Amino acid sequence: MKIILDTRVRDFNFWSGASNNVADLTDAQWDDIERTLDEVYPEGMTDTQLNDLFWFDFDTVKSWAGISDYPKYFKIVGPRKNECVIAVDDEDEERQLKDVTHDCEVTELNENQPVEADEDFCFWNVESFIYDEDNMYDSYSIPNYAICAIENGDFSGLENEDIDNINKFLADLDEAIPNGYVFDWDKESLESPYFSSNPKFGLPADCVLLRVYELKQD
């Protein structure tokens, strides 16, 4: 049995998550929502259909009322402990931001944390912010076989001479940069290593470019 009630949607007794979603809607927003509902559902809806729409598909409802979650503001702490705040204007920018900051600490700032995006900081420069070559300590051609040892401490399958070379390379970095450092493996050369006749250590080999950055001090 279907019971149809002739009532304004804004006066409907929503429950569960839907009741939380509608709590802050204004009269003007309700006007837009109710107008769109009349167009999209001319035959009306059951109470469960209506509640589920406002509970599980509230993004659609918000779009009818012109409500946007953007801009969103994110605080980014890079591997070198450098910080900035950046605004993203849509889902696509937010997704790209998360893709490019996988090595960073990323915190979304809520409405109770009033912030401004860093002046002159462009979304497309995020990667430059994270790894700025002006702040790079040095870069090295590292034999492909040494990546797991340097990155994960996995020396399995390596010759003793290779192990000694890698340990000396890391020890030299520790001595030269006592405040700490981070690695940035070049993505292009990771996908397609290049041959070097003069790698950082060992015999000529297929190599990957490694950039080293000194940690920023507080």
C-alpha cells in the first residue's frame, strides 16, 4: 500500500543521515530543491525514496540548490617539512592534489580554521613546491639494482662489493646532511632507466636519477 501526503518537502520528517543533511538548508535553497523535485519526480515519491535521496545522494540535492563544497583548503607539509596552504576548486583538482602529494602530510582545513591560500601559490606548482630544485642538495645516477637497498633496506641478491658501495653512499649522506634528508626518485627514469658509464658507485649500469633534499629546520 502506498500512502501519498500532500506536504512541502521541507516539512517532511526526515530520519537518520538525511535529517543531519537537511538541518542547515535555507528557505531559498528549499525553494530550488522543491522546484527541481517537482520536475524530476512529477509522480511523487514514497517516504523511503525521499529520505534515501536526501541521505545517500545529497550531493545531487545540493547541486539543485547551488551548494558547493568548494573551494576546499588543504595544509600541505612536504617531505622537507616545508608548509603551505592551497585551495582546490573542484573534485578534479582535489584528486590531482592527492595524487601529487602522496609523499606529504595533507590535512583538510575545516570551516572553523579560517585560512587563506598562500599568495601566488598556483595549484599546478604543487610538485615544484614539494621538490624545488633550488633547494636540492644534489642528484645522483644510482644503479638500478641499488634502489631496493636504498629505499627499503633490502640488500638481498646483491654482491658484497655492491652492499659496501651502497652503505658508504648512505653513510656519506648522513655525514654531509646531519639534520636529515629525503629522497625523490625521478619518475621518468624509474619507468625507463638510462645507461650511465659513470654512476655514483659501481660499474657502468642502467641507472635511475635520485634527487636528495635536506630537511627544512624549524
